[in-house]
Amino acid sequence: MISRIFFDLDETLFHTIVGGSPPEQEHFEHWCEVNVGLRMFTIFNPLAYPLLEHARNLVGNENVLVLTSSLRFYAERLCERGGYGFRSDQIFTREDLHEHRYSGAYGMGYTIPGNLADENNVLIDNLPPRENDQKIVYLGIRDWRNRYIQVRDYFGVNFPNDSWADDIIEKLNELHK
């Protein structure tokens, strides 16, 4: 069974190019709020839409969420612009991770926020698990070998007949039995 499915944003659901010239494909142009005047171009992954729809059909809209190390204003803006259907309270960001971090005698750890953590959560992210231990701990995932789904980096290239979303859908179906 799956309790909740969490999606990363950058290089998973979309790709953002910072500065430079606009890409030749369809994109959303916006400005960086941290470094004012810096143009950004975001390309939304077309395979994200059927994947999000399947995840919501599988575990319900309330149980499909975002967990990103991006800043809140950026995550909310791009989730809205991309039409991903996440409410603000379904988006967990760098600020949330920092709010629940502590230093202890044995190093860094995370307090588990409310009823969010569950060993049956799933995280879909482009980074290797060893680079995302803070997210894994934050979500209460114990069996990270099965419940952490690493996807190929999305850099704005849409290959014909790509099975990226189909492979993840199959894995989610297996986990939700």
C-alpha cells in the first residue's frame, strides 16, 4: 500500500534554465526573485501530467504532494503555471525541511512533521537516494530501496515514445497492491 506520493520538481516535473537565451521550444519565461533581473525559462515535462493523474487516481488528490528543496515562491509559482493542480498546503519546500531540522549528539536529524511521515510514503525524484537522505528521513520512508523512485533527469528534451511515466506508473501499481 502507498500512503502518499511525493514528487520533486526540478529535473523531474520540469526543467528551468537560468539566464541566457530562451530555449527554442515552448517555455514559461519568468524572473528570479532572489537575483532580481535574472531571466529564467521553465520547460514543463509533458509526461508529468499523465503520471500525476495516475498517482491521484491511485491514492487520491489529497495524498499526492510536492517535496522540493526549492524555495516556496518558486515552487508555488511553477506548480501553478504548469497546471499541476497542487494547492499551497500540498507543496513542501526548503523552508519546511529547515523548519524540522535539528542538530543532536549524533549529527543532523529531522523531526517528523505531524501526520506527514509514514513508512508507506513514496518519493519520486531525479537525484540518487544518497543525495536525498534528508527528504527520505523527513517523509519517514524506511524501505528506500523500494519506495524511493529515481527518475532520469528531465532537461527539457522530449523523446518520442519515451516510457519514463509508464515505468513509474508500473512501479506505483506494484507498490499499491
